Amino acid sequence: MLAKIIAYGPDRDTALHRLRAAIERTSVLGVRTNTRFLSRLLAHEDVRAGRLDTGLVESALAELVDTETPDTVAVTAALLAQAALEPADDAWVDPFSVPSGWRLGEPAWTVHRFRLDGQDPVTVRVRGRGRDTRVRVGTAEALPAHLMRCDAETVQVTFDGITETFRHAQSPDGVRWFVTWLSCVGGWCRTTRSRPDRARRAEPATAH
């Protein structure tokens, strides 16, 4: 056990509301936590009504546990990796160091490959910069995406018109894998791993 979160209020409903809000604001990077599970458990109708027994979790497990990682996790990891390719804010920037994917004809995709928490590897392609960025997860359709930094550890990511807030941390350079921990406001934490020598490359301009 890493920590306990305790909430109180004048009645049960208020205490449950405060406890769930506190859990969803809690972000622990570097390890897996069960905050998402606890948030969903507190929102379950039987818990809110006080109908508790030892079989509740087992009977409602499908509602309480995520079986797949949302695409926004891979998209966020890719946008963070893409942002790391941007040159330092110097007085003069070599245009060839800018990750624009510029090619004759049309820009190329920059490819990022990740392994998400033991799941099958996922390939994310990024093209464009700023508000003109488009991201393609696997073989899905390319969709608009944008990353905005809130502070050194927090970013807001808009993907397909939906904005989510993430806290993030990354392992130091020089290791076999780059490990990025992502925690979404709402209660869950995911880990992405990418090979430094294989994580990204530019594809020909014919990729769509």
C-alpha cells in the first residue's frame, strides 16, 4: 500500500462525492495504481446506495476494470516524443532540425512506436506542428491533435475534439527503453515504453 485517501462530510453522499473527487485528483507516477478502479467503485449504484457485500466487486468487475488502454494514451506519448524533437529556442534555428516532415509534394509522417503496459505494440504517426498536427493510431483514420503544456509535468491534449489533462514523467536518457508514465485526470496511470533507436523515423511522403 502506498497511501490512504480519507474524506468526510456531514452525510454519506457528501463524503462519497468528496472521496471520489480526491481520488480522481490523485496522480502517482512511476507505479501502477488502482485509483481508476476505486473511482468507478465509488460511483457504482450499489455503493452509493449502501448495498455492499463481499461479492460486489466480482459481480461488477467488467464495469470497474479497464481492459484496454484508450488511444489518447498513445497519442499523448507520441505528441510528447514529437515535442522532444523540436529544436531549442535559440536565436537561429536550422530549418532541417525542425520536425515538420517536409518533403517534396507533402509532409511525411514521423513514426513513434510504443509498448503500452504489456499490450501489443502500437504505432502512432504524427504529421504537422501546432494546431495543424494530425495523428494516426495504428491503421485508424488520421485525426486532429494538439498538445499544450500547462507546466513542467502537466499537459493538455486535444484529440478528435476531446481535451484531457495528463501528468507525465520520463525515465532518464541512456537506458535501454524510454519509459513514460502518464496519469490522466480521472484516475488512471499508464506506462509507455519505446526503444530510443527504433521509436521514430520519417516515412515517405506517400503515407496517408
